[in-house]
Amino acid sequence: MDRLVTRLATSVALCLVAVCCGRATGDATSAGPAPPRVAVMAPAAAEMLEELRLLDRVVGIGDYGPWPRSIADRPSLGSYDAPNAEAVLSLQVDLLLTTASDAGAATHRRLEALGVRVIALDTSTYGGIFDSLERVGQAFGKETEAAASAERLRGRMREIERRGATAAPRRVLFVVGRDPLYVAGPGSHVDEMIRMVGGCNVADDALSPYQQVSLEAILERMPEVIIDSSDNRPGALRGRSPGGWGRWGFLPAVREDRVYWVDPGRLVIPGLRLPEMTVLMGKLIQPELFGETTPSELE
């Protein structure tokens, strides 16, 4: 009996030692909570994650790309305004980074109710791009890095603006949609780029960053440069050509061969490529200052 008691006591003691050692080991080696699993539905947000060296957190992407190419193999989760909730949950996503959208609000609320944090970014305006970078930095504890990146970006934009300030302004029409006709207006990053390189947006009195307008109103304003990014289909017209605008030969843009057809990804999708995009805008509006475009820059 004494021998049995001794054995039991020894076994209990060994178990307690094992448990304590296990806890101590766990405390010593624990890396804290697992990093969040991220779904990124907006190209601008993906660029920001790349800038902050966080692309390794991405487990799913939207139908916008793939963008950047390094996350091309991630599963697609649908469009930014209609993410596939079931696919998001199946990937055990913790955080969904997307573009603010009234159309996607209901799905975003559903995901949040199911435990997925949603950050909807305003990337449609110039100031919104910088605000979005700050929010992404905060979400990952990378505030310092995000602030430094924003300052570099602002510095490059100031340099471009200084170049554009020496130009004689040209009236510019920037088309983002046809049938009906939609154009870039005040508040959009497109409008800001036009201004920075010495252009004058003919839709500068629009009531929203992107607005439907009448063709008659646009023709009356006699644009000197037309940049049409309304068609993102494969095989769409690209480069310098009157295209459908050629029927209005009285327009200075048509008469002076300043009508450009550009893939929307080159100028319409905002993000940390703003300096490169603005230089391209400068080439289209003020080639005397910024140089001529090459065909590959518009595809």
C-alpha cells in the first residue's frame, strides 16, 4: 500500500512538473497572436500592402488584377462591391481591405457580423489615397512606415507640379464611361493630375468626382485634349487616334490630333503609382514638357 501511494505521488509530481515546464516553454517561445489573414479587394490597397511589406498576409484577392503580380496565385473572391462571403469565410479571412462602395455595404455588414473586420478605403480622391495609406498603416502597426511612404509620395508629386506650373494650360476632357457619358470631375485624383501637369479640366464644375454629362455640354467646351479610358475590354482601341471622336472634326483635340485611348488601369486606378501616372498624364497633355508617350504606356 505504501509503495502504491509512493508511485501515485511520484506520478502526480511528474505530471505537475511537465505541465509547469510546458507552460514555461510556451511563454518563452510564444510569438503572440497569429498575423491576420487578409483579403485585398482594391488595387490601391494591394499596392500599399506591397509598400509596407505585408503581401505575405494576403490569402485572397479581388477580380481587379492580379495586382501586384506577386499575388497572382491567390484565390479570387469576386469584385470589390460584391465579395463572395462564403469564399472569404472558407479562407478564414480576418481582415478584408476594399474600396468604399454603397453597392458593397450590405455584404460588408454581413461579413462583419460573421467576425471579419472590413476596412473600406476611399481611394477615388487624391486626398483619400493618403488617408487610406495611413489607415492601412494603423491596421498593421506600421504607422511610421506609412507616414514615411506618404511623405515620399508627396515629395515626388510636388516635383511634378513644379514642372507643370510652367506650361500654358490646355483644356482637357477625361472620359471614364460611354453610353452614358461619364467624365472625371473635381475631387478625383484624375482631376488633380490634370491640374498638376498644366491642364484645365473641362468638367471642373461637375458636382462629383465622376459624373454623367451630356455630350452637347462637352462639345460646347471645345476640349484641346481628349483622354478616353472608357473601354477596358481586350482588343479595345489604344493609342493616339480620333476613333469615335473623329465625327466631331471641329473639336481642337480632333483637329490637332490630341485624342488618346488609354487602358483605364494606367490612369483611373489610383494608388502609390500616382507619380508615374501623373507623368503619363503630363505626356498626354503637355508633351513639350514631359515628353511623348510610347505605345506600351497606353496599353
